[in-house]
Amino acid sequence: MTDDPETRTTTRAVRPYVITGGRAGAGGAPLSWETLVTATGTAAPETLQPEYRMILTHCRGLLSVAEVAAHLGQPPSVVQVLLADLLDWGLILSRPPVPRAERADAATLRKVLHGLESRL
Amino acid sequence: MASKAASEAPAGGAAGAPDPRLPGETAADRAPERYPVAEPGGKYLAPGVAGAAKILVVGPLGVGKTTLIGTVSEIRPLSTEALMTRAGARVDTRGGRTKTTTTVALDFGRITLDGDLVLYLFGTPGQQRFLPAWRDLAKGALGALALVDTRDPAASFDALGNLEDLDLPFAVAVNAFPGSPVHSEDDLRVALDLLPSTPLVSCDARDARSSVLALIALVRHLVHAATESS
């Protein structure tokens, strides 16, 4: 009876990496701060930890990883790990950042330029 | 206070109650945190947004990064704390092995452009010791807008050095504080050791148009650089 999962609780009073089980990054490349995520609407399993549930409540619409982190009050580096899990489990969808290459292409930059100019 | 109580009452629960708004205050100023709505200014992005790009806004403490971001952002700037892990600990040399993590506060905002592209603006503190926290964030960034306060241009040296280390293209915007000394462009370029091709503009971070113009100067520079090199 040393480590009964039923009595194990998680709260906000733990240091960030305790929540991620000590993992600093998911297997693949981490989701960038501006990657957009949204819940798929698939019902979450009953056993899902509260941290994941909290994320899902903030993902009812489209938001960036940074915004999810800010709304949760957790560092993005922690939220990146949890979001990667949710992505693996099919509970969220992601839209990767537009410039996938190291440097953005001219077409993306022109689009940004026109977008900004239209705000003047 | 009556007005405070009213503002904390649930929306919709106050039907028929006298409007407690202050003169000049709009309904939007009082709107409580709204729940999932995809509209400009709402928490969520429009469902049609297909992807995101980012620009860093860099500079020393108090130079106006958060002001500029707040002026152009469609959401109230959000704040998050980036963890600096191992790499940061190496730089932080106080007393040998100290904490392995420390946090850096970052403010950010967003602008939805043309309906399907959203631009994020991340305010990034300039100090050299925060460089590790930048690396992750700088990856994939279009470029950076470096803010300079002419009352203390030297405070921006670290931020400019970091941008050069990261090979991130940038433009420099002088945030014109009231009573700031006026320097000639040439003097500033020399003081900041800028390449002739690096744009140098003046802006008022409190003014939306002026701040957008500074971002435009940066993106024009990026377009130019991308077209030149291809």
C-alpha cells in the first residue's frame, strides 16, 4: 500500500517537472510556442490526470501553445510535454507554425507584410 | 462600492439593473472573461486560422516591449514564465552549482492577419544571461524588432548581441519617450554598431499606427533579405 494510484494526488503546489514525470521533452521535436492546438472533442478517459483536463478545458477553441501555458499559469516547456501526450492520445489536434523551414519564405513574409499594412 | 459590485456580478444577471458604467467606458471594457468565442479580441482564434508566425520584440527592461505588444495585440498581452534549464545554469555562475532552473517572464500578444494567418509577438528580455531562454523561442521566428531607449542606448547592447549570435534578422526601433535626447540617425547607427542594411526607425510604443509601422519596417527588411538571398 505504498503507492496506491487512487490516493496519489496532483496539485499546483508541485514543481513543474513533477507534473511531467520528470520529462523535459517529448520524443520528437517539441511543439513550438506558436503551434496552434485545439481539442478534438474526443471524450477524455476517466483516468486522465487533472493537469491534462485543465489543458483540454482551455483548448475548446484554437490557441497557441504559449497561450495555453499562460492561461494555465505553467511554463510553456511543461505544457509542451503535456500537449505532446494529448496529441499522441488523439485528444488534441495541432497546426504547425507556418515557416516550417529554418527561415520563412518570401511568400509568407509578403503575406505578413500585407496583413500588417492593411491594419494601418 | 456599487460600481465594483456591479462589475463583479455575473453577466446577464444584471438585466434591468441601472447601468453602472463610468463616463467614456464602453461595454467591452466591462465584459467579463468570455468563454469560447472565436472573434477578434476573444480568447480563441477564428477557426479558419491555418497557421502562426512569430516575431520577437526584444530589448532591456522598461524599454516598452510590453507596451508595444499591448498596443498592437488583439488580446490583452499574456504573460508566461519560460524555464531556463541546464543551459541557463551554466551561464548563471553564482556559487557553482545552484538551481538548475530559473524563470524568465515573457509577455506576448497576437494579431490575426488576413483571416488565416496569426502573428505572435513575444517580448523577450535582452540580458545576455537570458540567451538560453531565447534559443527555443527564436527558432522559426521571422525576425525581431529591437527596441532602444535613447536615454540609455547601451542597455540594448546585450539584446542586439543576442540577435547577432542567433543570426536572427532584425530592425531597430527607437521608442521615443517624452524628453528623450534626440540623436542623429548616423550617431545612433554608430553607437549601436548597426549594419547599413539594418532598418532604424523611430516609434511611439503607445501608438498603434506607429508600432505597426515599426513592424512593417522589419518585415519589409525580411522580405528584401529573403528575395535577395534566393
